[in-house]
Amino acid sequence: MRLTYPWFLLGLLAIAIPVIIHLLQLRRPQRLIFTNTSFIQKAELVNVRHRRVQHLLVLVTRVLAISSIVLMFCQPFIPTIGPEKSSTGMSTDVLIDNSFSMQQPSSMQLTLLAEAIAEARGLSQLVSSRDKLTLRNSGGRLVNVGEYQSKLDGLRFTSRSPLSLINATHSGINSYNSLFVLSDFQKNAFNASHFDNMAKGNELVLVPMTPKGVGNIYVDSIWIDDAIVRVHTNIGLHVRLRNGGSLVATDCPVKVFLNAKQVAAFRITVMPGKAVATVVQVQVEDEKQALGRIVTEDTPVTFDNAYYFTLQPAAAIQIHEIASEPLTQQLYSNESLFKYAHSKPQSVNYGLMRQADLVLLREVSQVDAGLREELQAVVKRGGSVVIVPTALVAGQSSHQQLFKELGLGGAQWEANIVAPELREVAMPNSQEPFFREVFGAQQRAVTMPRVAPLLRWSRTGTDILRLRDGESYLASFVSGLGKVYVFSAPFSKGYSDFAQHALFVPVMYRMAMLSYINEQLPAYRLTQNTVALKLPVVAEAIKDITRGTDEAGFRLVKDSLTLIPAQRVLGHELRLDLPIGMDTPGFYQVQRGGKVVTTLAFNQDKKESELAAYTAAELRELVGPDRPNIKVLEGGAQGAALAKFKAEQTGQPLWRYFLVFALVCLLAEALLVRLATRRLGAVRTKLVV
């Protein structure tokens, strides 16, 4: 027999208490003078003899009761028969999956996390008082049993799965180590690769927590019909809902909120593992960024019931035309989405040009070095440049230099032709991304514009419009962070009738709308490592960071929580690394210098909402026969295998038997005292008689 807590043997000193009480009860008999004492002396001798025996028996029962109670607290056990493991440096590691999928209910009407914590408390019995434990969720430090229990009490749900810590190492780990992993083992979060880097001398025990089957509806994704959000205009918000549970989710209420105002509500039924998409119409009321929520009211898994998103109304797209006459002024001024400006080639307003999203360089006879430099700056910051060539031979050399500086390579110009030959433009493909949703469902045969190309480019670009003979008329090229659109023919009469054709308006609109810069997504995930921002509002801040004059940098603020992420600037893009402690979904303001730059919406990883998990049998099949140091034991209410494993590791516990023996001794003491009281009463009655 061995003792788990031998220092409790100090409690045996309490045996002195009943011994002292026994000695105090040994009183000397008092002599009484009576007329006839023969009968009394006989009775007294008999009473004293019985009393001494009873006192000794009471003393023995008290001593045995105290000894049994002390040994019970020492946690005695009979060790198992077999090769002993050295307890020197031995550590038992415990890893509890506290991701949000553990919010599922178990068969005992507890959450899987609560049941896993209860199992982990029982695992502390596997170590003796000299050994240490490690709760890997709280770091790799070895702690005693008391501190281990305290760390279990502090476990909370987290958005990041801790199963990646299975192969983690920590200081203090020695040649022999046992790791217990208690998890629901989701199929999309756990696989055989978690065993690859495991040391051969270590033992891994997988304890699957079996959930009760439930349905779980969550928002898989959202998208809108148009990339540009306009104020007071109906927006088709597509919502894709998915059931990640194992049961049918019937008639689940779904509500859509925009700026704390409910804008839509519906009910939906989704089969297990299936998805259903629906469309709701919403409107943004003002120019401010709209904060939206989609709430699904299903239970008992509630961590993914709210999906957060943002809708940013588009700012006016700045159009700057550089030409002798403002050809597109009426075109862009008819739409409030665009803000038009015009400059003549001799007096270009470079201030407006630096703010422009799209610069239209139309038939400029001479492109000087200053203008070429500003055009390069436009594409470097992500803007777009549209080049319509000039018919003048004198302007070809400056255009050729512009093409080279923009990275388009050289261009081949047609010889000076007195009478240009007009050729018909081919019908564009409606499936091309540029013309998506531009044409109707049924395309009719229409008369296409006719043009006389003056140049061909050596670099291969993306053809948007072609001639019927296959030659390119309008092509796009990537330059810097922006795009360059090049027409092969001027717009002037004699070279093209494209400006008078019905196709002119959608093509010019499309180029302008594609130049709009807004890389912010409607929603992000808490599990992604980096968020990239390419917003106009952060352009000045990026300059400050690049110059080293920005001391505060950017902060992520949610209510009273303020986080300072790692920040990097790559070109004109700001990248924020999400801090590890960022676990709460919702809206986070991106602040700089106390001012709100923008607001980002963060949600849980949708993989966590897929509740399909491995059973114990499937885990054993996944482990295979080639890994004898990995065991799979059922946990929870069906955890007979885990209980048996604990007994095999700790031996046969004896504290229950000592508890029963102590109770028997206390009962015997009570009976002896009661019997002694009755005998004393009987003797006194005889004396009176």
C-alpha cells in the first residue's frame, strides 16, 4: 500500500485526545460507610470491572476512527503490478479544446466544455503529490495540483482552436510525458497530421467528448449585387445560410439589422449539411458607413447566432479629362456617382489630377515629362489611366515614351494615311468580367462602331474590345497598383464613330467604376492573421508611417477594449496583424490619433460552426495500428474506458474502505457509551432498593 499525500500522517497526533480523555475518567472510588456493606462492596467490584473494560473499548474505537480518517485523507492505494515508471521529472499534460464548438450540449445536459473540465479534474488523481501537471491551454508551465485546478476554473471559450498545441513543447518536459486531449474532435479541425511530430517516448490519450445531436444554422457568407453601394438605392443583399449540425433546423427566425434598425425578417428551414441562399433588399440612408447584423435565433449553440458586416457608401468617383475639349463632361455629369473635372493640355490642374480615380488622356498632341510623371503616380497609387492616341505624327514619340514609362512596352504606329480605313468592332462577349451585367439576357444583332486603328502594342494585355479580324481596339494593362486602358484609334471624326455609339456610355462608365478603390471587405474572420486596407482615408497615414512621423499608429478599438496590432506598409497597402487576444466578434474601429478611420466587422471562423466530429471508433481508425503510444478513450457519461484507464494508472484506491471503517468505529463507540449509561443506571436503581 502507498500513500498519495503522506504528510496527512501528522494527523495521527490527534490520537492523544481520546487517550487524555480516558486518563481523566480514571477516578479513585470514594468510600461510603453503611450499616451493612457486604452487598454494596460486591456490587461495586462488579461495576468497576465492567467500567474499565468498556472504557478501554471506547478508547480503542476512538483511536481506530481517528486513524482511519487520517489514512483516508492520505489517499492510500495499492499500486499496479508491472514495471514502475520513475516519478522523477514525470509530467502529465492536459489539453482541453475550449473552442466555441464545445458549446454543444452533452447527454448530461452540460456543455461539452463543462464536461471536459470535470474529466480534467479527475485526471489530477493520476499524479502523486511530488509530481507536476501542465494545462497546455494556459502555457507550458508545470504546476502543482492546486494551481492546476485553479487554471481549470479560469478556462473560457476562444475563437482559436487549441488543438495545434498537441505537438507543442515546454520547459520542464522530460523523457516520459503523458498528454490527455479532451475535445469534440471536429472533422474540419483535426486530422492525422497532429501526430506527425510527436516524440516516441510520449504517450497521447485522446478523449472524445460525445455531443448530443443538434441543428445549427449560421451565416456562411454574404454579398451584394453591385460592388458600389449608393445612398437611398435598393441593394440586393444575398445571405447564404448553412446548417452545420446533425439535425434539421426547422422554421428558424432570421432578422437583418442595419444601424440598429431592423430592415428584414424571415424564417427558414435548412437540412443538415445543406445551404440555402436568400436575397433581402436594404437601403443605406446616408453617406456614413452602415453597420449591419444578421441574427439567427437557434439554440442551444448560440456563439454563431450573430453575423456582423459593414456597407460603405461609395464616395464620388473623381474623373479628370485632359483634352482640348470636354467630350465626356455631359456623360459623367448626368450621374451623381461621378465628379467630373476638365483640364487643357497646356494648363493641367495637377492638384485635381492627384485626387482623381480615373484620368482620361484624350488625343493630346504632346505629353511632356511632367504630365508623364503625374500619370505614373496615378497608377502607382491604384488609379486608372485611359489613353486615346492622337492622330498627329508629332505626338507619337511622346506617347511612345509614355507607354514605356507605364510598363506597356513599345507600340507600333501606322503610317500616315490620308484616308483612314474604317473597320467594324466585333460584338463583345457578355460573359467577360468587364461587360458582366451590362447587356440584357437576350442580345440582339446591332450595328457596331467602326474605327481606324493607328497603333498596335507589343505587350500582351487583356482585350476588352476587338475588331472583327481579331485585332485589338481596347485593351487593359496592369501598371503599378492600377490599370491602363489604351484605345487603338482616336475618337475624332474620320477615325472612329465610337463616341456617338450606344456602346460608348457603358464602356466609359465601366472603366470609371472599376477605378474605384475600396479594398475593405464587408466582413472578416477572427482567425485570419492579417487585414489589408487600401482605403483613401488611410493614404495620408501611410505617408506618415513611411516617413516615421507617426508615433501612435493604428489601433483597433471595441467598446473599452483597445488593441495595438503590428503594422506594416507594403506600397500603398496597410497591413494589420490581428493580436492573439482578439477573440470577441463584433465591430472594431480602426483609430489613429483618436480619430476613427474606418470600422471593421469580425466574425467567428465558419469552420467552427460545422459540428461534424469524429467518434471514438473513427479516431481509432484514424490513429491506426502503427501508433501504439496513442490511445482513444471515451469520455463523458459513456466514459467507462477512461475510468478503467485511471484505475490502471493509479492502482486500487483504498480511501473508501477507510471511510467505511471510520464510520463503523464511530458507531461502535456510540453503542458502547449507550450500553455503559444503561448499566450505570441499573446499578443505581439496585442501590436505592
